[in-house]
Amino acid sequence: MKNLIKLEELALMILGIFMFGLLGYQWWWLPVLILTPDLSMLGYLLGLKIGAVCYNVFHHRGFAILLYFVGIYFMLPIVQLIGTILFIHTAMDRIFGYGLKYDKGFKFTHLGEIGNKNG
């Protein structure tokens, strides 16, 4: 089942990369920006609960899609770009087993415990 989920996330990541291509930005922007959503981990400096909330907002596929459509509606390509980067990054994270965080700590995710071979 894990491999099936990883394949689904890979398909979503490819979709995101396709959508990025439609935006017309130079391709070098993709590798430059792909890890920027991880800046949300800085929220953990303010505690586990705030850290989890910050991380989850910027790693939630629904938020990424919302930003993308807000960018379309208001004709703001930069907002579309942000939504697309969040979407691609989230799929990439899921492929590697990084899920949305519980407020017990960074390693506790909806996909299981990071580093736990059983989770």
C-alpha cells in the first residue's frame, strides 16, 4: 500500500511540475524555490503546537490549491507560483514519508512516525 501511495504522490508531483511549466517562469526557479515551504519549520522555535500549525498550513495540499486558484481569479501569477510550489513540495514530502504534523513533535505525522520502520 505504501508504494501505491508513493506512486500517487509521484503522479501529483508530476502534475504540479506540468502546472509550473504552464506558468511561464524560467525552469531554474523550480529547484531554487522547491524547499522554501520548509521555512515553515521555523515555527517550531515557538513551540510544538505553533510549529505544527505553521508546518501544516504550508504543507496542506488544499491551501496550495486555494492559492493557485486565488492567483488565477485575481490574475496574480506570483500567487499561482506559490500555490504550485507548495503543491509540488507537498507531494515530494509525501513521497519521502513526511506528513502533516501532530503537536507531539516533528517526527509524529499523519503518515506515521518519521524514522519508525513500522510507521
